[in-house]
Amino acid sequence: MTTIQRPDTLRRILDYSSRADPYPLYAELRRTPVARQEDGSYVISTYRELTGILHNPHLSSDVRNLAHPMPLYEERTTPSFINLDPPEHDRLRRLAMRHFGPPHTPGLVTGLEPALTATVSSLADGFAGKGQIDIVDDFAYPFPVTVICHVLGVPREDEPRFHVWVDAIVNSIDYDPKTDPKEKLDNGVQATKDLHQYLGGLLEQRHARPTDDLLSRLANDDGPDGRMTDDEIVSTAHLLLIAGHETTVNLITNGMLTLLRHPQVLQRLRNEPGLVVPLVEELLRYEPPVHIIPWRAAYSDITVADTVIPKGSQIMLMLASGSRDPNRFHDPDRFDPDRRDNEHLGFGSGIHLCFGGPLARRETQIALTELVRRLDRPRLVTDPPPYRRSPVLRGPIHLHVEQGGG
């Protein structure tokens, strides 16, 4: 099977000029489900092949298994479990899940609902009397940040400090040495060190004076798998702090943008609040917060769609492309909250299925329900809005909306 593809297709997807609408380029990618790139890496873009390889034990999430080392945005001795393979991945994920969801703490998300609702309501109160608001700065960013700080036990007043670090880390995730200045990577590495030092200081406090937050529980729990080391706890907290708000900010913002582009669905949600559950699932398919998993490695030779991917090859997984694959989803470019059989890839699949997915879902459901209820005749100021630089974690950096008036 021929795997060579137009060399500029991926390049155009990664280029910022395509950020507002990469979907036509994804359709171009899907003509070659498994495509070898000029640098020897492979891009997988179709639903069947993506789901297959996400469940393939020969796919490694540990980039140290790449045949050709590449610059990493994390330079630390203890990677977070998202960047590890079994059995270490499984052990650390089990230890974290004991305190983050079913089966050991099934009431975590439902127990947070009063706080989620109160936070959303307080933020929406700030819309009153404003002719124009920024959905990102005024709502979609502060909401999940407040939640994850509460869950982890990070003081909310420290948010301005780690906001700078998180931005630098996220900007370095998709670092490309061929096109990006080294400063982008260096900033991410330094921000990682600063964030780890900060989290390490909080962890020391929790060892001495435990509270009821997640850091304390990780620091003082002896379960059947033993206890995490301090380095493992810091790496886990790093992962949760970033993943716990960056993806949710994008999901809420992408959701509001989509609703404003589909006013009939917005009105329907206002009249039928129960619609929000399937609507969020459709958003995860149609406008997901994570578009690409850029760094995976082949443990050994892997055959995908009759293409042999050699051991050590870098593999890029185009999740958002798979969720728009017409061979899997009927009329995939149509936003349809009534869609059935919606097994999207918005939270990935396999052993690395999004750890915080249940919380992100509920946050987005509550957020969008309150937004459509509280905004007065909202209208987009700019369409498309300005987007974040990253093609990996894709979403508007601002979403200005006018309300009231004519």
C-alpha cells in the first residue's frame, strides 16, 4: 500500500493559518489512512486505524522508545503516567484513580456539583450590564481553573503564577525544531522546573499538615499498590493541573462558539436543558479540545492498514480527523446533538482514555447550560475568533460576544 502523501498536507495543518478550520485538510489526510512523512514519522488519520492502534500494546506512549530522540517539553526523571507504558502506567493511574473517581471515590464529581454550580453562577453574574464579554477570560478559563485548584489543593491566589508556567508548557508541547525557535522549548522546560518546584513545596506542606485535597490524599495513602513517591505525586499533580483546565477551557469555548453558529440549537438547549448531555458528546466529536496526539512510538514493527510502521518510528495520531471520518459517522461535518452511536475520539481511547473525562463532561454541561440561560441575545463579534497557537490543544484564545441591544 502506498503511504507517501502530499508533503505539505500535515505542514498546512500545523501552520497557524489553518487553525480556524483544519477539517478540510483532515479530509485530505484521510485519503491515505497511514501516511509516511518525509522525516520518517507516520500520521494516522482514519477512525478504524486510530481506534485499532490506540488499543495496540505495541504502541508506546513513552517517547524514550523513539529510535531518534527528539526535544521534549518535559525534562524530568519521573514522567507523568500519560507518558508511560504498562506496567508503570497502570500502577500510577490506579493510585491516582483511587482518589479521583470510580470505583474508590465514585462521588467525587457529584460531590463537586454544588461548588461547580456556585462558581458558574458567580461568573455569569458578572455578565450583567456588560454589552460585550470574552467567553474565555470572563468564564471558560476561570471556571475550570477554580475547580482543579480546589480538587488538588492549590491556592487559588497562586493562579497568576502557574498561569504563566502552564502557558509556556502548553506552547512547547508541539515544539518543532525545524520551524520553532529554541526559546519556545527552553521556556517550556524552565516552566516545568518552576511548576515542579512549586508543587513540591505544596507537597511538603501536605506531608506535615494533611487536609482533604487530592495532594494530601496522594501523599498519605497506602493502598494495595503502595504509595507514590514524591516525584510521582508532583508529576501526577502537574498532569492534572494542566489537563484539568486547558482541555476544559477549550471544550467550553468551542461549545459556545458552535452554539452561536447554530442558533437554533442554542435556543433548543435553552428550552430543553436535558439536551446538554448528548450535546456535549457531539461537541467532543465535532469540535474537540484535543486534536492531535503528536508523540507516540512503535515498540516493534506495527502493521496498520497494510502499512508496516518500523520499530522506533514516531507516530502522530490525528484524533479530530478520526471523529470526522465519513466511513464511521454519517454526515460527519454536521453538528447534530441528536446523533446516535457517537463513539467519538474526543477523550482518546484505550488505556490512556482521558483520566478527567467525567469531570470535564460535567463542567461543560453545567457551563453551557448556564451560558445559554444567562446571556441576553448573544452574538459573535468576530468569526472566526483568534485561536491559540497550538494545533494540539485547539481552541480560541478569545471569544468576544455581544449581548443585549438590537
